[in-house]
Amino acid sequence: MSNKLFGKTKITLLGAGCASLSLAARANELDAFDFTIVDSGAYSSKDHVWGFWCMPWLLNTNSMSRKKWFKWKIVSHDKEVIHSTDLFPYSAINRNEWISNCNKKALNNKVHFKEKTLLNDISQILDSRPPKVPEGNMLQHFVGYEVESKNDIFDDTTAILMDFRCDQSLGMHFIYCLPFSKRQALIESTLFTSEIAPSKFYDNAIKKYLNKIIGADDYKILREEKGAIPLGVFEKRNPLYDGIGGNGGAIRPSSGYAFSFIQKQIDKIISSSQSGNKLKVYVPHSRFELLMDRIFLKVLRRRYELAPRIFTNMANSLSGDEFAKFLNGEANIKLWTKVIFAMPKIPFIAGFFETLKNKDPRW
């Protein structure tokens, strides 16, 4: 059977998560291709907040941004680093709103949706289903509560990206706080470890932070969100298919940031497309970045007590715009030099040599 439909190259997207739907929502920019999404409908309908810096490839998120912060900070027990920007505000959107919007655009773009299909006549398959993750792999895992207070207790001008004034007994742990207003915020307990913590650990951390750090004593929990993001470079779910999104290397190993890099990957797919050829999927991270991330994660796995110092030093060495560029894969050699010199030397040198001789798939 022909792999073309009325002169268009047929593309099947496996899975209906962020990556597939974000690409399908822009199918109108790929007139030479005909898209079909194959999905069993097993995705969770629970809402989730995605945070990201509004870089040039994310301008299409402006209309759905729940809030933008032009200031953010990283806090440890002995240091507070505050950044500001005019160019790259930190932004947040609701997952369900993004998915719903992409779904509507995909339907308008005449993308087909099926629960299953035969794949023997498809010219190209883009697989967005989760990749294979080795047992014991480092994870970024978290539980968050969106809370509402009866009093004005939050500084809604500033996002708190990392606050290390919390229990560090299980590994690298910080609180992430997005204040949507003076009375409403998302508070997340986030860990970088290889094992999921007991539910009570996150709950205690969030409530203690609200009580001791924020000074909240009268609030209600509006909703809960949780997740676990694997950190590293992984085998594709099926080596015969082209991966996209997390299955195509879009997740940044050192941070767990995915949404921004998925959109960056899709931008590259669209800009490099050629009529009559398959779509090319690029990993949105350089080999150098992936090497440095591997070293970084080795240090965090073995010397997690250094995390507050590592992140405050890194933030202190950069301006707000530089910090946003660095975490979004837009750093030049000057920014990398600043970051490298801000790191504790001995643990990172040891991590470098260990990385060269040890190809541990768990990172």
C-alpha cells in the first residue's frame, strides 16, 4: 500500500501526550504531511502545572500563561539569590488547558485520531510513549498542593524555584513555590533521588514549609499533583520507531525540564521539514550539555548534601537572563565557563573521571 495519502506523506504519532499533541496542533505548518494520532486514552485527566522560561520558541504559550514572574529566587539556609529579567519571564500553564487547546487545533488541522491501527503501511512512526528507564535510575519526583489562604501571605511578584530549607535526610530536596496571587500558590516538595519517598514525607514537608517559612496557619488545599521524571538519556521504547518528546531525548537530564524542550524539538522538526522526506527529529541538547549533565547527576547522587551550595553558587554566578538561557540550552562558552568555575572543584573533577570510565545506564 502506498505511504502517501493524496500526495501527502503519512505520519503516525503514537501516544496523545504533550509531544504528539503539540506537534499535531501545528500540523497546519506541515502541509505536505498527513497526521494520525494513535492512543488508547489511558492518560490521567488530573491537572498539572508546567513551569518554564518564556523563550523565543514558546511565544505561542502567551495566551494560556496562568501567570508570569519577572523575578525568581533560589534559597538555602545561608544564602538567597534573586534574579530578575525583562526578556525571559518564568511562566506557568495548566496541563489540561494546553492539552485541550492542542486537541482542538489538531482537529481543526484535520489530524486523525484512532485507538489502534495497523502500522505496516506507514511511512514514518513518531513514538511519544515513555522510554525504557533502568531500575535505580535517578528521578525528579514531587508532590504539590495548590493552596488558598484567607490572608495575604504570598509575594506574588517572585517565583521560588528552589528553597532548600527543608528535610534533606532522603537526598537532594527542595520546595518549589509558584505564587499565583497573594492568597493562592502551588507548593511542591521535590526530590532528586532514585527512590520515590513515602507520601507522608512530601505532605510533612509542604505543611511545615507553609507554617514555618511562609507563616500560613489558615489555608485550604484546592488540589494535589504529583509526578516522577526520569533523569538521563534512555533507550527508545521501540528502536524501530523515531522517538519524540521524552522518548526522543527532549527531557533535560540535569533539571527534568520537559515542556520547553519539547516545544524546541517540535520547532526544529517543522523548520527542517521537506516535502517528500521523512520528518527529522533532533535531540534538543548538545553532546557537551549531555556530558556535563551526566557529571552533574553523578555528583548529586553521591554528594547530595552539596546541592544547596551548588545551585546557589550557580545562580549567583549568572544574571537573570543568563540563568534562563543556561537552563534552556542556550548557553555559550562564556556562560558555561562561569558555571564551571562556580562549582565545587574536587567533587566535579571526580565525577568527570568517573563518567569517562563508567557508562552506568542509571546515570
